[in-house]
Amino acid sequence: MNHDHYDDNYIRGILNTVKTIAMVGASAKDNRPSYFAFKYLGERGYNMIPINPGLAGKELLGRKIYAKLSDVPEPIDMVDIFRAANYALPIVQEALTLNPRPRVIWMQLTIRNDEAAALAEQNGMKVVMNRCPKIEYGRLSSEIGWIGVNSRILSSKRAKLLGGGVQRMSLSRPTLAGGSTGATDRASRENS
């Protein structure tokens, strides 16, 4: 697989099918990127499991923190690696000892380990490197465009809520890269 570019359908397929995500390197510090991603994905309905040996036995956002993947008492669909690239191979090796095995290895932004990726793929796992599931979820669900980021439109007007209340985002509908949706297309026409 070409890990320099991922088709949106590949990413969407992963995010639509995984339910339980073990985040290796989850931090309890609320100013760390792993904390933001952990919280965001949990709020989107994923069963998040924090992995951090220095915090094992404590809780993160109501979830018990485990020291390592093999301590988790339930099946894991995806391992999200929030550690430096040199830790990816041992994490993949540990993931391969789990029964059942996770279906996906996801390495966060700036993390790329081709040896770890090859090992995971040789054992039937899907792999994503140098991407953030939080960012990809927001982009593919148009949530990022919905709040005005990457919509190609600058406005001081508050976005209109459709149906009055909280809008739920979905990964089920295809969108173009960059967050183009019917709403952004209409707004673009209105402003031209």
C-alpha cells in the first residue's frame, strides 16, 4: 500500500467500522494532543481505551488506564499510536499477540515506521501513518467545514443550524477532499 496518500474511502471505511480504539500514549494532561484526540473520539461514540504505563490503574475521562495492550480485557479494533516512530514496531508486535487481533494500526501525525507497517500488513491489518483520526473524522464528516474551517468562505455570520438543535455529523456520506458539501457549495454560489 502507498502510505504517502490514502483514499478517503479507505480512511472512511476504517472510521466507520472500528468501535474500540486503544490509544497508546494517551495523556491525562488536558493540554496535550493525545488528550484532545482521546476526548474527541470518545464524544463521537468510539469506545476509547487509554494505554500509558506511567498512569496505569488511574482513570482518564472515566476510563481505566492500562499499562500495555495485553492488559486490556476486551477486544480492540484499532490501535492508535501516539508515541515516537521508534516505539511503533514493538507496539505492533504486542498487538499481534492479542486474540483477537486488532484490525487497524493507526500512527499519529509525524509518526511513520515502514517496518512496523509492513509487519502489520503482512498479518492482515490495515495501516494508516502520519494522520490523526480526530482530524480525519472531522474532515470526512464535514464537521471541520461546518465550523468554518477549510470551507473557503470567511464570514462573521453565525452558521445556521438546520432543524434547531445539535447537528450530528456523519461519516456515511461522501464529501470531496477539503470539506466541500452542499452547504459550502450553496454559500459559495450566494457569495459570488
